[in-house]
Amino acid sequence: MDDFLLRCREAAEILSKKEKITVIGHRDADGICAAVIVKRCYSEKEVVIRIIRHSTDLARLKADCGDSFPVFVDYGSSEIAGIESAFGDFLILDHHPPERSHPKMVNPWDFGIDGTRQLSGAGVSYFVAREEDPANISLSSIALIGAMGDKMHLSGFNGPNALLMDDALRAGLISFKSDDDGILVGRLPFSSEPLPALLVADIIDSCASVNRPELAVGMLMGDLDSYKSALGVHEEYERLFNDQLQAIRSGWNEIMERNSQYLAYFIYLPEIQPGFTGPLAEEIVLEVRDKPIVIISSTHYGLKASGRATKEQVETLGLDLGRALSSAAQECGGRGGGHDIAAGASFREEDLERFKGLVTMGLFRQWRSRLKVLLDVETRSQSDASSLASSLAVDNERYRSTTSIALSLDNKLYIIVLSEDIGTFKNTVDDLIVCLTSSKDILNISKLD
């Protein structure tokens, strides 16, 4: 922790020397809280906030920043190469698993701190602000709201988050209730009454989801009109969310059937709007726990995907959605990243089926199973691979202890078998090999795993 705080102090010293700062934050509650913390910490300077999506063009963003010093908050750890190329001089304050360490980045993972469960992006910004001036302990409640926006309260506040909680208590900014309201945050600049921290995070996320992040920023900066507008946005957001959730639930049997040959439930419905994919995935994954959930929506720049896993899938099966979605998106000419339990990606619409197959392959390689095998089957053409995949699609209800999947990617057919039972595993693999060897469209079969 001492080394992490030293890096925060170095970042504070860099920012203290800048007169013009552009804070570039990720478009969710954590990113917006992180951006507001920096702005309020350096209120005597010219600080502009820009809230962006992962798909933002960095070269255009550089042009917009002009001669202002760029600070990326809750964003940038998986975009270091692009940021370095576009900006040259910059600072990253982030908590997502980094592609590599960098002298211009403050990231808890570089100091043995779990950025998925122990510190959010707003938390990183807060500790930089606290190193700038101990009086900035007053910003601890904003950091706490950001952490709850990233659902860190679900795993308990520990590590730096526990220190953050202690600061908020010591400053008299939070209190506790025994009912569903949980943590109450007081002395907010937009409310005379204490409010549930989770409710504030939800209001901020609502504004971000419908492309009105400026309302959330204004609210946290103390603008009452922004707060009133944000409440209206939140009410409408809840209505739209429930409509989309009902569309998923009512079509669940068909969704299950469509995803029988994948290691995640990929949900792509016309009713789903871009700003709702993450919250919908968070809701559905708590109802359906056998596979991760990946919800996809159409945007003007292509497709956007948000994936969620359960704590058990991450800890017991070893799944890491951040790596799986990032790798698949890159192979589809897009971008992705995030945490093991929550991640996102963007890619071209024409690559949807390829993306689903690549994510499944990535999850297979992570999946901890007593018995598993991956067969690489080379066929004569892409149509032959697709045809074979359809004919070999196995009813996974036959052996509940064994999962068999047939995927076609280009002219390749990949057969995946996962099992906890040696008998059904052997029977399934034997049956598949008999079917494969009897086909005239196969050029070669090899075992990859």
C-alpha cells in the first residue's frame, strides 16, 4: 500500500504543475465519480471533463484536448499503446487489469492490489487527491459511490476500499442503515438529506446510459437543476430497463436453444438499447448461473457487448471475461477489456457469429474441468464446417455431467467436450470421433487441448 500511495503522490505532483487539465472518464458511475474527484481536487485550475465510451477515436480526442493535459480516469489500462501514440504526454488513473505497466499510469494491479474487488477507478482518483491535500478526505464519499457503482460492495470493502470507508466515516460523510438502503451518504452538494449510496450510483449510471453524463457531472458538482433532471432520467431509465428485461425473460427458452453450442448466453434482441447491456447482464446472470451472460446491442459504430459472470464462475471455474472478450474483439477488428467478472467489447456487426465462437474458445481454455478436450477439425470449406457443426450439435441434456459443443470458424470445426464424469466423457468423445471419421468433408483432425 505504501508503494501505491507513493505513486499516487507522484501523480498528484504532476497534476499540481498543470494549469489546464482535461479529465477523460469512462462512461459509467465509477468513471464519472473519478472525473469529478479530479476536478474538485484541482478546482483552482482550468479543468474540463470529457466522458467517453471505449470506442472513442483517440486521435480526435487528442485534437479536442488541444494544449490541455489529458488525465484518463477509470479508463486507459488496456489502451496504453493507442494513448501513447495519440497523446505522448498523459496520465492514467485506472483500476482495470493493465496490458503492461507504464510510468505514466497509476494502477493498483501494479502493486498487488486487486482492482476488481479492492479499489475502483474513483478510488484511484481519490487517493491521488488525498495525497495532493489531506483535506480532500471530503471527497471520500464520491469515491465510495463510484466503488458501489462498480458493485464492489458485493464482495465486501477490503484492502484500499476499507481505508476509503474509514476515511468517509472519520469525515462524518456516511452512516449505515440495517435495511436495503445500506450505506447513506450525507453532505452531498445537491441534497440536504442523506441518500443511499447505491441509489446515487444508479442515478449516475442512468444518465451515462442514455448519453446524458453531463447531468451526473453537474449533480456531483452541486448543480440542483442537473440533479432534478437526473432524477427524471433515472425514472425513465427504470421503465425502459424493465421493458427490456421482460423481453429477455419472455424469450428465454429460445435464447437457451440458440446458445446451446456456446459457453455463454449471447443475447442480441432488437429491444435492447446500447446503454442497457451492462445492467441487463448483471440482472440476468443472477437468475441464470450455469454460464456467463453476454448482452449485445446495435450502435452507430457496430455492436456493443457487455459480459457478466458470477463470483462462483470466476473463482471455481477460473473464468476471466475481460481476457475472453478482449481477445475475441481484437480478432474481430474491435476492442474490449474489463475485469474477470465484468467486461465489455465492441466489434463489427458482420463478425457477430465469429465473436461468439471466439469468446467460447477463450472461455474453454480458462474453464476448470476434471476432463476436457478440444478437437481441431479441418474441412474443405466454410460451408462444410458449418454443415458439420449443425449435424454434430449434441443435445447436452443427454448427459448432464458432460457438455459437448460444435463450433465452426472459417473452414475449421472445433469440438469442445467438458465433463466431470469419465464414463459419459468417454462415450461422448467416442461418438463424436465416429461421426467425424465417417465424413468425407474432413481433411484433418488434431487434438489441441
